Amino acid sequence: MRLIKQGAEARIYRGGFKEVFGVGLLDEDVVVKHRIPKRYRIKEIDEKLRKERTVREARTLHRAKEAGVFCPHLYEVDLRDMKIVMEFVEGERLREYLERVPMEKRLETCREVGRQIGLLHEAGIVHGDLTTSNMILRDGRVYLIDFGLADFDGTLEAQGVDLHLLRRAMESTHYTWFERGFAAVIEGYREVRGDEKVALIMDKIREIEERGRYRERGWVS
């Protein structure tokens, strides 16, 4: 296996199915996410935290798949070594894809992003790290990946924060057209969740943004 990402909490490896499991049932690559021990934490607390986060990620991923969200298949959860083995989603990151295609295609893809987030929220799950870097286009479908910060939370506050963070991420990455892109995301989201829910969510997003502006003004003063 080869290391493809080193994060603060985990190492991400990519390897063949046979290489990881010792049998060649599938001819595809998998991702192994290993939550590494933290020496600065008390051992018992560290193990408890890593186990809780590993279980939560596996459960949210499984629930999302059941709800029809395009996301990686979960193959194995190892609570002894705090590892999750899941499908490697081969494709192009939306971050790059959205910058190289015509605007019509960008907006069409953003609407599909909104539909996927709508399905996720309908299942009572928030992703926690919605960016176009955590989305993969494969065979015309938008896959959500990296559920490390995902949680079970069906409140308007949590869902509003999820979408607010996506808007901020799009503003940073796709700043020349993010407003049109986020509006398309909401169009797709509305197809899944309906007008009433979207109205409540948009009110919550505006409230969250206003709180942020208030804090910024307070910091400057």
C-alpha cells in the first residue's frame, strides 16, 4: 500500500483489494484509513476517542449509502487498530473539473451536488467538511468522500452550517462564479427537500452568516 494523505488524525493509504485482504474477490483499489495514536493524549482517552470517531465515520458512511447517497462502499471496520477499509472512488475531483468545463456543465454538476447533500440531510447526517475537493465525479455521478467529520444531526443549525461551509469553500475555490454555483446547489437541494425546508435552511444560513459578520466586527473593534 502507498500513503496518499497524511492528516492530523489519520493516515490514508491506497492499495489493491487482494493486497489488503489477501484474496482477490474484487479487481479494484481500496482506501485504508488508519486513525493513528496521539502520544500527547492519555492512552485510555486516546483509544476511546479514536474508537468513537472510527465507529461514527463507519456508521454515517453506511447510513448515507443506504439513503441513496453516492459515496464509497464500506468493506471493513477494524476497531483493534482503528482502521476503516472502503472503496477507492476513481474519478476527477470536482475542484478541478468545475474549472475546466463550460458554465452550463458547471451549474448542472452543482445541482447534482445539491441533490446528494439533500439526500444526506434527509437521512439526518451532516458531512462536516463539504468542499469540492471532497467530491469526485465518476461516470457522471457526484460522489461525496471523506466522512471523517460527519455526524448524525438533523437540526437546522447543523444542516445550515454544512451548507454555509460549502458556500464559503466555493467562494474561496471558485470565486469568479461561486454565487451562481451555490444557487444551483440549492436548486438541486430543493428537488430533494422541498420549498418549505429550503426556506428554513436559507434563513438559518443567513443567520449563521450574520453571526459571523457580528463576530468579525466585534474583533476589529
